[in-house]
Amino acid sequence: MIKIITTQIEFQQLESEWNALYNIAIVRTPFQSFSFNWTSWNNFLNSQKQNKIWIVCNREKNNKFTGIVPLYIDNKGILRFINDLHLDFGDGLFEKKENSYFIVKNITECISKTKEIKGVQLINLTEKSIVFPYMKSLLKQSFAFASTEHSFLPIINEMEIENSLHLRAKERNELAKANKRNAQHLHKIYRVETSPFPFEELIEIRNNMHKNGRRVAAFFGDDFLNLSRNLYENNHLLISITSNENGITSASTIIADHKNKWYMFWVSMYDENYKLINIYNNNQFINTTLLDKENCVDFELKRG
């Protein structure tokens, strides 16, 4: 049975069931987690009164929670993924692929009956998306196009990234140069189980980028800091930081699905006085992560 969640109270009450479904979903990224969507709604969207929650939930006859698609209607009547501007993988959560068609079919029927919805815009879908192929076939007058692609980097344990067989000689040399040039920098990975959220470090490097004109004043504002902190405290985010005697030299936030050994570099900040420092930071993170894992680890290199 399909139910459309439209109030903040109902949204909050989904937390335990949402988290349970997340743990068994056939396809998932932390962008489909309760913490990402709940914090995103409260920090980015709830302040605009015309935005409306429109979360699709499905329950079987035994009341089992088997699917959810986190959507909202924006101030122009467009149905979108919650916080689609900051998520890299838009999709729903489904226990089984067999029931996903039924759920999406019911979504399209609900859309046609909802007067507030003037259009549908689902961005940042990938070829692995469960929602995409069904929505494309079920929604009339729909079209799809690719605007950006992700890079995907499978790395085998005990193989340093600069020695990866996937890289050309020029690329390996560039990575080796980044390592050599920045070897004096200290590197630390912040994890919720060992360190508090590094507010001061992130603000320092963010302000450096503002000062140097590398990012606009709104970049990595308080709302995004709060979202990052929430993801960090729910173990969906790692933070990789380099520093020297002058202070913080780079920071990367990494979206993490530890169970599936999947990581995605999300936001990168760096001091431009240190050439290739952001590349060095990412390289150190990859090599350090591989030491803690067995077999293959998947890294996504974000949009663009």
C-alpha cells in the first residue's frame, strides 16, 4: 500500500523504519539515508514555506516497510528529490527489485492526481538507479539526458593508487609529484568513533577559500556545516585533513558506506599556495583506507 507523507511529524516518525530499510536495500548510498534527508529538509528547504514534503512510502499487507522515495514539491510546483542540489545519487530505497515497479507505478498515478504538482524533475540519477527506467517509461512527455558523469575507481588492496594499472604513465607521474611535493604535510582522517566533528578546521580552510576568491561567500555555509556534522555523527561521512605549521592546508569530506566498502569524495577545500595538495590529500586517504580493508574498495570521484 502506497502512502504519501506530507507533514514534518510523519517524516520524523519514519526514522527507525527508514534506517532499517536502508540497511537491507538492494541499492543505496548515504544520500538515501534518513539523516541526509531529514537534516537537508530542516536546513535547506523547510524555511521556504511553499516547499512541501512529498515522501512516498510503501507497506506490504503485513505492514512491512519495503520502499521509500524521498521527494518534495518546490515553490514552483516541481516534484524533486530532497536536497537534489547537494546529492550526487538520487534514487529511492527498495527492499526488492520486484516490488519497485509497483511502487513507481503508483507514484506516477499519485502525481497525476496531485494538483500541486506541475512537473517532475529528478536529477543526478545514475544508470544503476531503480527509479529512473520506470519513471521514464511511465511518465508521459518525459525525457532524460546526461549532463555530467562520475569517475569510478576500483582499487585492489595493497596497490597504491599511483601504481594502479588503470592510469597512464603521465597520470602516475602527476600523482607521484603530488606525493613528493607535499610529503611534509601531516594527514589525518576524522572518524566519528575516534574524533569529534572538526568544526574549527573546516571553517579555517573554508574561510581561506573565501578570502582567496576560490569560492563564493555562501560556499560551505552554516546549513551545509550542520548537514555535514549530522552525516558525520551518523557515520555516513569521513573527513580527510592535511596541515602544516601554518595551519590547515586541505580538507576533503567523503561520503561513506562502510558496509559496502564504498566511498565518494564530496567536497574538497584547499590552500592554493600548496600545489596539488588536494590531490595529495585524496591519495593519502585512499592509501590509508586500503590498509584497513580487505579485497576491493570502491571510490567515486563525485560529479564533474
